[in-house]
Amino acid sequence: MRMFSNDRFYSPDGLHLAVETRNGAGEPPLLFAHGFGQTRGAWNGAADALAARGCRCVSFDSRGHGQSGRVAGGDYHMDQFASDLHALALAQPEPPILVGASMGGLLGLVLAGEARPAPFRALVLVDITPRWEAAGVERILAFMQAHPDGFADYAEAAEQIAAYLPQRRERKSEEQLKPLLREGTDGRLRWHWDPAMLAGVVRESERYQPRLLAAAARVDVPVLLLSGQRSDVVSRETVAEFLKLVPHARHVEVPGATHMLAGDANDAFTREIAAFIEDVYPDGVARPTIPQEVH
């Protein structure tokens, strides 16, 4: 079994992944997998709240993101990301509940449908279904591909995020932005992700859809699908298709939330996960108290 060391986890191909564990002795274990272009920081609010209520919460930066390693030569493939997630799940004291947003949810869906035994006790899919709305994904990719020359300062980066996420009331501070940006040798600030990652993952994403649909039909663990009412990535049509493939799944639409569901409505998001944990675990297993209010 691969072990954590100094907040690093080594993937099957030797790449280091930055990992953060909250309440390491707690139970049940939750493994958080972020979306494309995000970092483990996307889960801070939910992971803090659930760890405080007894859960072991493990979050990580996917390869090519945040503080994790980058692939030499920029040759990224979806199977690499899936292999990383599988290894992290197997490293937990027992099969974890996966909380996966967007890309993280799709990777979890593939593993839950294809790997036997399933590496997860249950799945929480955060605003993602095996088939997605192209316009929403194109909007995300356009943001990630913009500003290849970076930003002169944190204020300029904050302005771009505010334009991309107009539903957020507060702009990100410099401290909040530091984990999301890297300073280049030219002194300019660029996003944390490896730009070489974009071409490979985007190229493979469409080819992944038949595999995702087939995997979904084989998922036999409990599933909670959380979608944002204002999402442009998940729609009523894609949700309906998913629920036909996974008839035992439970779907909850979070009012007012967009595709960035955890950040838009963290309190509601966390309460739904806590309630799901109570449904998944039988009597006699330590479970968190459902939070009535999360700050």
C-alpha cells in the first residue's frame, strides 16, 4: 500500500500528488476529487465542516494542477487521472465515499463501474453526468485557455475570476489567489494548471462518453447526484438519462447554484452529503451529525 508522506502521495507512475488529510483517525473516510482546472482548495469549506463532525476527509490536487507534479513532455491522458484516483482510494483505511466534482466525478464513475471490487463505498457526483452540455464545457475551457501571458498582479486575476463567476458576491483576496497562481520568471502570474494538459484531456473527453455511459449502467454502490439549479453543464435531460442508467441513484437539485456548486452553496452542499452518509452507513458505524448551519 502506498503511504502518505509530508502531504505527498506517489501515483502508480511515480508522480507526486499534493494531498491534505483532515481528521486522519476519523470515520467514515471521504475522498474529494476536484474538477478540471481546480485544486483541493475547492473543498475547504465542506471538508472542514465534515471533518469537524467526525469524518476522515482527504483532498488532493490532481496531476498537472496546484502543487502536484506535472507530466514530463505534457503527455496527459484521462487514464492517468483515473489511475491516480484509484490508488488514492485503495490507500484509505476502508473504501471511501467519493465526492467528485465535474472531472473528479467522471473519473469516479468510470472506476465505480469498471473496477472490481469497486474502490468506493458510495459516490457523490457534483454537477456532472456521463453526457454533458457542450456549451457549459466550452465556457470552462475558454476561461482556462484565456490569458496565456498571465496577469500583472493579483487584482487583475481577481477581476477575471469575478467576471467568470458573477454569482459570487466577494472577490478573491490575494491570500485566496496565491494557491491558484504561479509566478513565472518574467514576474507575471499564471494559473496553477499545466497548459499542456488542456489539449490531451479535451481531445479524449468526447471519446470517453460511451465508456462513461457503459460504466454508469454497471454502478452498484449508492449514488447521490447533486446538481446546480443554474448549471450550464448539467441539464434536466442529462440528469434524466443518468437516472435511467442508475435507477437507484438519488438526485438533489440545489437552488440557485451553478456548476461551481460547492462554492456557490456550501452549507446546502454539506448538509446533503451528511444526510447521504447517514443513509449509506448502517447502524453501529460512527456517522457525522448533520450540520444545521455551516460557516
